[in-house]
Amino acid sequence: MKLIALRCPTCNNALAPNDDDLVIACESCGAAIAITDEGLHPIELRFSAGTAAHYQPWWVFEGR
């Protein structure tokens, strides 16, 4: 098992993901972060327009 520091790579804010989270958004700077076996990696975050004034998040990252 590998232990990693759960801090945002963009702003160094502490992160608190749930046990099954693969991607999390930093509460401080809003950066999207992928949680992998190799550590934390910033990824692109986009929003899709839903109903009026309501947006759905879409995580964009490369898979293997």
C-alpha cells in the first residue's frame, strides 16, 4: 500500500475525498484532481449546461 499526501497540487489545500472517489475538486481553488496509484494529478474540468442556471460537472482525463 502506498500512502500519499492529500493536498491540492495547485494550491496545497488539504483534500478530503471519499473512499471510492477517483476525481475530486479542490474546495479552495476549484482545481479538478485525479486520484491514482501514482499520486494526485490535475486534470481538466468542464461544465455542461443543464437546465437554466444549473450546470453538471464533466471530468476530462486520459484512461489506460
